[in-house]
Amino acid sequence: MKRTSLREQIFKILFRVEFNTPDEMPAQEELFFDAGDIEVTDEDRTYITDKTNRIIKKIPELDKVLSEHMTGWTLDRIGRAELTILRLGAYEILFDEDIPDKVAISEAVELAKRFGSDNAASFVNGVLAKIVPGSEMRKKPENRKTSVAARKKEEASGAVIRVVSAKNTESRKK
């Protein structure tokens, strides 16, 4: 199954969090897979279940970050589909090192077009785009399982970003 399809299945299970208690979620996952709507390999099922559970554990953190990056909105005012998409996208930006930020945002926008309200895509794009530049959580090694080489690459790219930001600040002063 392609990553886009896997992400959609994760969204569908994650959406159930809004209507079920945490204790009910393992049964909800079983119902989802047993419904027969999709055919998944054991590997795909493991990926979907593991990632969904990692996101569920991070919901309080994700909601805090989302709240901090929404102007004029609160989580309880957002549609449940949009909130689920934002949580998934924010998780990928903040904690999933295998998914580039641009891909996480693009895929979240596509989910919003498919499952959200009329203006959901632009709303999701705007909120997730605000998370990317200021994400201190993502830069903390304890929040990610990264190799030494990946961390060095990240640090090197972070230095470039800081230099560019410093240049932009200087040019604005002129």
C-alpha cells in the first residue's frame, strides 16, 4: 500500500478517537480492519496500528501545539475531521523523521480536500505551515529517534536556516 493510502487509513482510525474512549480504541482498530473495506498486508496493518497509537499518545502535546498556532480558533470550534487531519499532520512534522515537512503538509491538505469542509484545505495548510519554522520540539533529540548522521545533517541545515534568518533580519533593518 502506498504511503498516501496508509495515511488515509490512519486518519480513519484516528478519527474514531473523537467518539470513543482510549480503552475502546483497540476494539475500534479491530473493527476497522475486520470490516473488509480494505485489504492490507500484515506489514501495512502493523504500520497503521503502530503509527495511530503513537499519535494517540501524543494528542495532548499535539493539541497544545495546534492551539498555539491557530489565530482566532480554538480546538473545540474546529470540525472533528479537520482536527484529526491537523493532529496527523502535526505529528508528522514534529515527530516523524521519515516524512519531510512539505510532504506532511501536502498530504494533510489532500486529506482535508477529501474529508473536510469547503475551506478545510486552506485552514489546514495555514496552521501546519505555522508549525514548521518554530518547531523547537522537533529539534530536541529526545523527541525523535535519530541516528548520529541524521542529527548532524539536521544541525547543519539548522545552521543554514539561522544564517539565512540573520541575513533577512539585517536586510530588513536597512
